[in-house]
Amino acid sequence: MTPEMLFVFGLLAATVVLFIIDKLRMDVVALLVVVVLAASGIITPTEAVSGFGNSVVIMIAGLFVVGEGLFRTGIAAAAGNWLLRVGGSSEVRLLLFLLPVVALLSAFMSSTGAVALLIPVVLSMARKSGMQPSRLLMPLAFAALIGGMLTLIGTPPNIIVSGQMRETGEPFGFFDFTPIGLVMLIVGCLYLVFIGRFLLPKSEARDPEDSHPTLSEFAERYGIRDQLHKLLIQPDSPLAGKTLAEMGLRTEYETTVFAIQRRGSLASSIMPVLANTRMQHLDTLMVYGAESAVEQLCQALQLRRQGFPERDIMKVQQQFGFAEVLLPPNSSLINQSLKEGHFRERFNLSVIGVRRHREPLTTEFGVTRMEAGDTLLLTGSWEHIRKLENRRDLVVIETPAEMHEIAANASKAPIALGIMLAMLVSMTFGLLPNLTAVLLAALAMILTGCMNMNEAYQSLNAKSLVLIAGMLPLALAMETSGALSYVVSNLVENFGDTSPLLLCAGLFILTSSLSQFISNTATTVLVAPIALTTSQLLGLNPEPFMMTVAIAASTAFATPIASPVNTLVLAPGNYRFVDFAKVGIPLQILAMIVTLVMTPLLFPFQ
């Protein structure tokens, strides 16, 4: 073993130790690796920083932008809402629906791309279901890696081993990987759902002082939970053709109409109620009010109550919400009644709750007078809620968590969806190089107004990008110094004379272990020729050995630097290095068992 090999092995070991003890940020450790390699002379300084211009890093940055475009246009939230409808709030059911979806997506496109696109979806699901993102993001990443095992184009190692096979015989077909991949997907999903999730970290509960309450928490705080109703204006109702001001619903019935669902509207099926909005026959009113008040309103004005299923509530919350505001001592609203405040005329919002001395206050719209220090709960469209920041009479003290993921560019959703589908088709069928397709999609998101440049820059997860870029030169150093070749040659010497199944086990362990620290593509490029040559020297069919190498290269489960997929979920999941090892190593063992059982059955050694 040469001094250069010893140095690289020592640097790799030191890097792993620093990751495990978790005293320095992982991106700082990655930058230290870059500096040490540049100073060592094993690779040139230019090669040491080459990771920052690597196509993988650039592609991931582009995917961050594409994902942000899906978030800004509401597509991510819509996908999350669908998964929540089918999966409910059960962690088990959500995972059982989510994991096959991401695996299937990864079978036909980059697993990195699939995860980058779904991270906003998962974060939205986690918030709405009350779960911690750490409970969903690591299983998402692992399912994406397993999905790469399903088809020839699922991951680069599959293409590499197929190319190697072409030199000596028939290459692997598109679906030759599918039987093993499907079994691995079933085993992996069962493990992640019923065992692995118990090994996942449980983040501390959200501190209400440090983050935004949800709409549900606002409703609880102001005592208006379960006061949301849908009321249909029947043909004989006196409301038709009148405005709310003319009918005095808030004063007479202590109910607040904040939106109307109008059939046949081209702009939107749900629209805010402003001071001059006139109601029509068959309009559906969205109303806040106590049960008794709403019942009285229905009887007096010929309204029919309608059900309000969860999917409709989610649709309403995409356009309407709450804001909690404080009345400062110099506010012109002090000593006025809620009616005299003319909130709908001045702010296009309605007051549905008042708190005084941190307690909900029973109010009468025409009588209760506002005092300095009162907090009011206003409801209306998110557009008008955002405009409150510039009002002098009110101080916005809280906005719901939902507001920060409401699509600001919802009208661009069809464009964003079209851009994403075009990118996926291009990547799946090889119409353009993956990097080109991603960069074009990112640029299209900006040029079409799905997002602006500031939002694009904000979407870049610098920690993940620096970590990936900093670790790529370590793989180059292992190749340049001969360290990788040394490891591979020792494997052949020690296992070459044993049984074919044991040799497959050795190849799996070597490939899987190397893939935890360097690119699985680089690992496959090095190990696949050795596996092919060894099988030929032993007079055995190369297919089971090459398939073993391909599957093992995709088992990058045990470290956050094993794959860009893992690195992507590191920051949003708030994971530590050891979290991946706890969940990932048992999954690696299961993958090896599945491979060693299935491969000889599908591809005999003789």
C-alpha cells in the first residue's frame, strides 16, 4: 500500500468520524476535505474544487428551482392534498401510498430529480397532517433509491453494467432489473413502514413561540372551532340581488359571510365577499357563525345548509384564511364598535373573533367596542390578508402556517405542470441530456412567471449543494491514488476460489460499502469490470455477478453522503449522520438477502 493510499484512507476515515460525532456541520467538513485534498498534492487544486462545477451539483441546483416553481404555483400543495385524502392522517397509510409513488417515478427518471420534486409535497403533507418531516423524508429518499432498481434507466449503475455486458454478449434489457427491483420494493416498503419508521428520529414538538400557528389552532384560540358552514341561497330567498350591507347579516344574525361559491364563474368557483358584492340565486355562502345563529339565519332567509367535506375545506383554505391583528394605542378603531369599524369596506376582511386579555370575548357586532390591546381575528382572501402589513390602524402579530405555502402564482399552475412533464418526458426518453433538460425547465419556470429570480435563488439549498460538491473530489482522490483498485483486487484474491454465491456476497458488500462514501456511478465503473473478468476466469455466467453489482450500487442507505438523494433530505429532515446508519444498514442487509436469493434464480451461475 502506497503512502498516497494510506493518506486517502486516513482522510476518508477522519471524514466519517467527524460526520458521526456531529460537532461540525457536514458542509464545513466537506469544505475541510476540499482544502486538505488541494494541499495534499494527490489531486490538483483545480480538481479539488471541481465538484462545484460538477454536472450533478448543477443539475440538483436546477431541480431545486423546478421544485420551487411547483411550490409557488400550488402543484406541490395539490399533490400533498391528494395524498392526504387517500392516506388520511395515518403515518402508515401515508407511507404506503407515498413510497410506491416515488419509487415508480424514480424508475423512469433520476431518483435525485424525483426526490427534489417531491420534497415540497412531503413538507406540505407533514404540516397538514401534524407529522414531523423527519418521519417521511428519509423513507422518501430510500424508496427513490429502490425505485432506481426497477428499470434499465432507473439509475446510472444499471446502464453501466448493461454496457459492460454488451462487450461480451447480450446486454441487460429494459425490464431485466424489474423482478428483483419489485421484490426489493415490497420488502423495502414493509421494512420502512413497519420497522424502519420506529428507528427514525422524533423531532421535538413545534414551539408555538417560534413558528406560525395553523388555521385549526387559530380557530381553537378564538373559540370558533366547528363554526364554518356552507349555505345555499334558494330561489325564494330575499338575499338574491342584495349586498351583505343591505341585509345586515352580521348585525342581525351574528354571522359572517366571507366567500361565495358561484356556479358558472369563469374566474374562480370561490370568490371573496366584498362590501359591494351582490348575491344571486343558487350561490353558496361560506359562513362563520355559532350553530344557533346559523340555524336562525337559514330559517329567516330561506337558506339550505350543505355538507362541508374535508376536501372542500382544503379548497377554501387555499384561497381564504385568518390573520391575527393587534389594536395599537393610536389606532383610529379604538372605542368603535365592530360595525363602525367598517372592516369589510376598509380592508376587504371580516372580524370573526376578538380576544381581550388573552381570552376569547363574546361579541355583539353592533355593540362591542374595541379597546387598545385587543386582538382581532380577521378572515378573508390571502391576497387581502397580505396587504394588512401596510395598514397603520392594525399591527399584524400572527399569520397561519398555511399562508406561507399558499400558491402566490396559482394561475401559472398549468404552465408549471407542463414544464415539469416536458422535463420528465425528455429525461425518460433521452430527448435531451438530463442536465440540459433540468436547466431548461428551471429557466422556463422563471421566464414564464411561475417564480422570480429572487425566489429561485432562495430555493437553492446551499448546505446540500456544498456537501455534495465537497465530497465528490474525495472519490477522485481514491481513484487517482489507486485506493479503490487496491480494495477491489484484494476482494478477488480472497473470494475468487470460493463458491459463486459467496463471491456475489463479497461483490455486494464491497460495492455497497464503497457506495456509502463515493458516487455509486464511480463505484460501478470500478467494480463492474472486475466482476465481469472474474466470472470469465471462473467460467461462470457473468449476468448474476453484474446484476449483483448494479443492485448493490443502489443501496446507498447508510450515510447522508452516499447519494445526492440522501443529501437532499438531510437539511429539511434535520437528520444526523447516525440516523441514516440506524435506518439504512438493516435495509442494506435486507437488500443483500433479496439479491442473493433472487439473482441465481433469474440468472443461473452456469
